[in-house]
Amino acid sequence: MKVMLIDDSRTMREVQKSVLSQLGYTEVQEASDGEEALALLESSAPDLLLVDWRMPNMDGLSFVKAFRQSDATTPIIMVASEAERARVVEAVKAGVDNFVIKPFTPDLLSQRIQETLAAREAA
Amino acid sequence: MDIMRISPFIQGVEHVLETMLQLPVEVRDPRWLDAGAAAHGVSVVAELGGDCQGSVCLGFESETAERMVALLTGRESASDSPDCADALCELLEMVCGSARSWLPDLVVAASIPTSECGANPMTARALNGAPVVVIPCVTDCGPFQIELLLEDGAEVADRDERSACAGA
């Protein structure tokens, strides 16, 4: 399974990669903002996207809206801060499948990834 | 400064470090920042706006910063490296997000944090007459401190007016 991490913070990508590695997912692509991710996605088809909300150039919500125009099914987990919690509905309407709010424990991120993949498989 | 607005930032620091690093924080008694305060090894600062104007800063000794970042990322990073700055800025961004959730009746905006080595970015604000409160914290990674300047719009206008009068 291939996962794409879209986050401007290398730290957060490292933290997420560590959790993915523990789950056995080692094929990971990284992008530091929505624009870079869209460019990478022209030649790559990940099975899961983890997208940070707050990023320079193109934020997570704008990325999701753009991505969903061409891909309605690949599951997306949005990584948001408490500040964005109130905008969850807006993100769900844009096509986000699940959320994880920062700060999070490795267990919580792991749980979100597993439930998102399971829900997509059951659909 | 509204003292009630300080607690959410302390809670935010405790919540973020305990969740992301599994690192308990012991919070010590607050004090006012002395304008001649010693520099930090590394500082990260975010500007606050909206109903809560001011700045929030986390100031670390270099060794404390390096230990915390290693705990978060699982790799060693020098305190003056971009990776260390990225990790500490990310932690402060989460602290601001958490603090905002504990201030539900206020609109609090926070800028993207920036980092600085070998300085204390809050001393300039203290020199300018702004009240900066320091909350010393102790962890197994070493000590650090939260520095907060929180003012509402009326306090800022009042201080600006006093500064203008003093300069006239």
C-alpha cells in the first residue's frame, strides 16, 4: 500500500511515517504543500492521503477540493489543529474521509488510519 | 493582562507535550519578565491577534530543545538546525491551537511560529513597556519557559498612547 503525506512540517511527516512504519506501510511519498502534492499525483496513485490543513502555497482544504475533481475515492485523512475543529463540516463536504486533531498520540493516528481504510474497503 | 487568559496557554503546553512526547510538565510559579533577562538557547514565538493580542514564546536551553526534538522525531538534531526549529515551531502551533480551544468565547488568531537561536525575543517587548509573564516549566528533558504577552485592544491602545505622550 502506498501512502502520501502532505505536510509542510518535516517533523510531522517523520512522526506520521513512524506510525505508518509500525503499521507495516513503508511505501511513503511526501509533499510539503498542496501544489507539490498535485504535481506528484499526476504520476502517482497512492492508496491513502494524509493532508495537513495549514500549509503555505495551497492549504489542505484547497488541495482536497482540487484533488476530488479528478479522484472521488482515494481516502483522505485531514490532520488539523484544534483551531480548525470548527471547520470539520466544510472539510467533509469537500471530500475528507476522516480527521485527526493535533496533538495526537501514535495510537490515535494508527486507529484513524485503520478505520479509514476499513471504511473505504467496506464501501 | 487578563490572568484568566494565561491558563489556556499553560494547559496547551501540558497537553501538547504530554500527548506528542509523553512528557509530563511541572509548572512553577509565574513571574514578570525582566527586560535584562538572559537569552535562551532556542526560542519559538507566535504573534497573537483578535481578542487576545500579544505574543507567546517558548524559550529552551539548547540541550532541552535537542532532547525534546529527539523524543518527538526519533532522531538527533542540533538546537540551531532547521529540523529543530521546524519541530519546536510545530509544537508551539499546536499549543496555540489547544489554547484557542480553551478560550471558546474569544476570537484568537495565531501567526505561524518563527524560531530564533541565542536570543530572547520577548525582552524587546518588555523593554517597550509591555508586561510579559514568565512561567518556568521543568521536564525530564530539562527546563524551559513559557513567556506570554497578552493584552486586549484597549490595553494596547492605552500603552501606545502613553508611549506617544512620552515621546512628544
